[in-house]
Amino acid sequence: MTVTTRRKIYSRSEWLSDATVHVLGTVLALVSVPVLITLTAILRPEAPALIGTAIYGTTLIGMLVCSALYNMVPLAGWHGVLRRLDHSAIYFKIAGTYTVFVLLSGPSQMPLVILLWGAAAAGVTLKVIAPNRFQWLGFGLYIAMGWAGVVAGWPLFATMSPPVLSLIVTGGVIYTVGTLFYLRHRMPFHKTIWHVFVLAASGVFFAAVTTHMVAGVHSTG
């Protein structure tokens, strides 16, 4: 038995393995995000910290849910809509991740956040209007947004402890290496492997956000 998806016919074992990763990731996010927001409310009750973690948590859950729907719902009539949602949610997740780090650190890097949300809006517009065109441009925008901090985020990084910086770099590398498997469409289980990388990197970034939030207790206390 096979399951028809976007670029090839996936075996039932491939579909089930990918579905398992998506269910696990979504459940973990639905449990972890409320915990993070609650901890922030207790340890960092100021508005910027709460808004930042709420935005980050919402975009994280949104990305995982949209990915799960796109990759697990085998309804051909919904293919285009779910694909647009899935690809658009990634842009929002990248911008949301930068947003929480900036709001936890201070407003000095707000221009970077505005730039990234503008890039996210441009990427979403591209995916909605022309989802099957300029695919390499859209893919390149993901990578450029993810590593934008290397070019423009040094003042932000200066506010972070070495463990947080190490987690951010590790998460970025995991995401980037994972794209190599995402692009190998003929490789068995390539989607499952890619989504394992996404889940692992998301966990690392979640740890970075949590560590940075807790570290801020001492600097603001």
C-alpha cells in the first residue's frame, strides 16, 4: 500500500514514520509552549518578555501544525492550500524566533525584527501568489532569514551568554544540514529525516530561548 504525496509515491512505512515525527513534535510543542509562557510570567513578568515568548510559541506551534496537516492529510483538493500554509508558516517561525530573542534582550535590535517580518511577509506573498514559481528564491529566503543575525545581529548576540550562543549556532547548523536531506527527493525516507532535523533544531532553539529568558532574571533583577 502506498500514500500519494507531492513529488513521489511514498511507501506506507515512510508515511507512518513521517507522521510519527509530526505527531511527536506537535504534542511536545503544545505541552512545552504553555510551560515556557508560564515560566516567563513568573520570572520575567514584563510585557516585552511575555509578548516575545507568546509570539515565538505561537509561530512554533503554527509551523508544526501546518507541516503536520500538509504532510499527513492525503486530500488532493486541499493540497495547494495546505502547501501554502506549510511554507508560509516557516517564514513566520523564523521571524518569531528572532523576535523573542530581541524582546528578551532589549529594543535595540527592533530594526532587525522589522526587517525579518518584512521578509516573512514578502515570502508569504510569494508562496500565496506564485507557489510553483521562484522556488529557489523562496528557499534561499528561508536560509537568508535564518542566518541574518550573522550579518546584522551582533549587538543582539552581545547580550547573550555563551551557552545561549552555542545553542543558537547548533540549532542553525542542524536546520541547514537538514535541508540537504530535504532536497534529496529520491532518497528513501528523505522527508522523515528532514523533519527529524527540524524537530531537533526546534528543540535546541527552544532550549536557547528558555535559557536566555532565565538568564535575564539576573540581569533585570
